[in-house]
Amino acid sequence: MKSIVSLLAVVLTRAVLVGTAGAQDQSVEQEVANAVLPLPEDLKADATVVTYEPDTGIRKVLRQGTNIVECQPEDPETEFTRCYNKILAPRNDLTAKLRAEGKSPEEIQTEIAAAVKDGTIPEAPSGTMSYRLYKKDDRIRLLWVMRVPGATPESTGVSTDSQRDNALNGQGRPWLMRPGTPAAHVMIPINNTLWSNKSLEQKIAEAVLPLPEDLKAEATVVATDPDTGARVVLREGTNQVECQPPDPVSQQTFCRNRSSAPVRDLTAKLREEGKSGAEIQTAIAAGREAGTLPSPSFGEMMYLLRHNDRQIKLLWVMLVPGATPESIGVSTVSQRDNALKGEGRPWLMRAGTPGAHIMIPINNTPLSSGR
């Protein structure tokens, strides 16, 4: 049964590899990958990534880039991940130094303004874009902000009516703030990405996408409270399937039999406690051994939708513990490459072990690989 535990745990705890900010130490590669998340794809690979020592304000370069953008990993106080034009780097260097000296936000703003006025640090040109990511639903998650000092509705043709509430519902449009002042800027909510805000209806609709049509309407949909790891029921269903909205970290949407809900709940709880993927797998195995967590049944199906081209996009996985090619008549020859082209057939993995399972690529749908 240990292999099945591992299979389920890998799917259920994939996000732990990147994890919630601050939950555990991250590698430099993970910090860099997380820091560039607010950016459009074409800017990510060559962006510079820096951090600042909180006690000294000293800049530390995690990756030296070659384009015009610089990013910082998530700030544990604001929970913002920010990227900006490199011309703002001297301003951020001074801000970090003053913060380390214990200056108040008002004092920092005053000193920044004075430094700009005397030419010590450059003024950001009009049109400079900043990028911000926030990972909870109480603020705009993915927001780009363009600096347009002095701009007005008349000069830009941009409305000043706030789109915040619409943006929180996944439907925000750009709007102008502080018009006619040196601090005028256009707020640009970015909708319909894995990181964006979603309406309840959109979360539910996206969560059930991996399922066959006859299971979608009555499936339960759950999410996880980002602060506690507690289960949040978005829709109580009546059939045997439970789904979660897309996970932007693992880039997958996952549905499974409701009998595995206790495993999912324990996984979420331990993740919020900062446990590693290995520790979570060990806890799940111990729970199954003790009988406090249910074991998967022969023939139990999991449904996955992957949101990238590196993996089989629409994949169903049937658990068949102990199965061999001889016992079920399924080949063990991998179909991964064929599946990525939209031509995959089912194949058996981990044959003859408790973790045996059939990989079933779903081809020729709008969501499938190779489309």
C-alpha cells in the first residue's frame, strides 16, 4: 500500500515543493521562480531577482538578469511579490536601507522625495510598469500598475471609477487613480490566469473540468483556507467525486473519489504547518497503517487537468493495486510521448506493486494535449 500512498501524496502535496511563503526554506531556484511569477512569460527568464537583508538593507542578487525588469520574492509582511523597471532599483535600495534603520513609512517617503529632487536617485519615467502578485482573495491577486504622473481622464481616456470589486470577482478593467497628481497611475487587473481572482461560479466551473460530463453537475468542490489549511466547501455535491479549483503552484486541477477527502484534509493541514512533502507522505502512510485514513479501492479513479504543455494535459489515473500485464491485459510501454501529441493510449505503471495504476490519456478534446 505504500506505493499507492506515495502516488496519492505526490498528487495531493505537489504544491508543497514550492509551498506557502515562509512555510519552509526555499532553494535559490525556487525563490527566483516565485519572484518572477507576476511577470508576463516573455520577461520571466531574463529578469534580475534580488532580496534585501532586513537588518542592514544590503542588496543580495539571487540572479543577475539581462532585461529591463527586476523582481523581489514575496515580502512576508505585505505578502506581495513585486517586479518593476530596473530604473527603480536605486529607490528600492534606499528604501531598504532606511527601513533597516528603523525609519517610519512617512520618513522614508520624505527622504525618497528629497533624493529624487536633488538627483541622488532617478525619477521613474512616465509609463513605467510595475507588477504585483498577492496569493489570497481579499485583494487583487495579479495587478499591473502603470505610472502616469499628471494624467487625467481627459488626457488618457481612462475612467476613474474603481474596478476593485469587479477585479475581486475576476472581471476588473483598468482604471485611473490619483488623477492630475504626480502619483497618478493606472491599475490594471490581470484576469483569467491561474493566479487571478475568480468568482465562485468560475472556481466551481474550472474545478470540475477534468471530469466526464455526467459527473460535473453533482461533484463537490472544495478549497483550502490559505491561513489555516481548513477545508472550505464551495459547493456541496451529491455524487462520489470531489474536486478542487486549479492550483497555480502545481499547475493542475484535481478531482478524486470523496473517500479520499480525509487524506486531502490532512495534507492541507500539514502543509500549512510547514511540513515537507516527505513528512506529509509519512503521515499519510502512518494514518493508513493505523486505519485512521482510508485506503484507496481497486479501480478508484483520479482525474487531472494540467495547465502546461510539458505534461499530459487531460489525464485519468485508475488505481489497480497488484495488477500486472498478465492479470489485466494492459501494456507497460509508456505512452507519454504519444499522449503529448494527442495520440496516447492507456498504459500500466508500477506493475505488480501495491502502487500499480493505469495512466489513461484523454485525447481529442478541447482540453487535451496535442490540440
